[in-house]
Amino acid sequence: MDMDRAKDFCRSYGDAMASGKAGALADHYGFPYVSFTGGYISRFEDRADADAMVQAHLDRFQRSGLGLDIRLADYRVEPVSGTGALCHLRWEIHPEKGEGWAWDNVYGLRQTADGQHFEFNVSDNEFGELLARYPDFMSV
């Protein structure tokens, strides 16, 4: 595990989130990509799925009035093999109205000689915090 590459990748993902562009975020996923959230599983089978589903999620943030000021606050890379790591990313949201909050997600990073990508994430904390504040978020 090349820790410098892994850390650069986490920061790049933070930059992608700051851009507010679905494609920039999807650039960081390998396919199929799996998301685990509170007992639910969703997948991006390919890049087209990722682009569409990430854009829908970003649109929901906009429609809910939260906006897209979501920042990578901190990260930690925990190697689990020569090519795999768990990346603990701490996010902060600064809504257009009201107080912000922070949460931690975990991403599975895979490195190869040709590149690196996230294979999965666990976003229980993100949705737990979000739905506690905006219970109707998924229906907007």
C-alpha cells in the first residue's frame, strides 16, 4: 500500500466533493461499487449508473435546501493488505440555513499499478445524521 498515493486519493475525493460535480466524484469509484447504509445496499454497476445516482443524490441536497457546501475535514488511511485500505473520511456540511454537522464514512480503497479506486463505502453515519435533522430528505 502506497500511503502517499492513498492520502492523495482521499484529498482528491474531498476536492471532487467540493466541486459539486457528480462526474468528479464518480471518477473515484471502481465498478461495481457498493454502498452499505443502515442495512441497505446499493450498487453502481458501471460509470453511467454512478453518474446518474450521484447526481440524483447531489440534486436531493439542493432540493432539501442544504446546498452542496460539503467539505472533507479529515481522513485516516488504514492499510489492510498490500493493495487494500480502509479510508476513514470525516465530512462537514455547512447548510445554507442552520447549523452544520460532521460525520464519518468508511471507504474501501484498492490500489493497482495502474491506479486506485474506491470499491465500497459504509455511510451509516452520514445518513443517520442527515435523517435525524431532515427526516424527509429521501423523499424531496
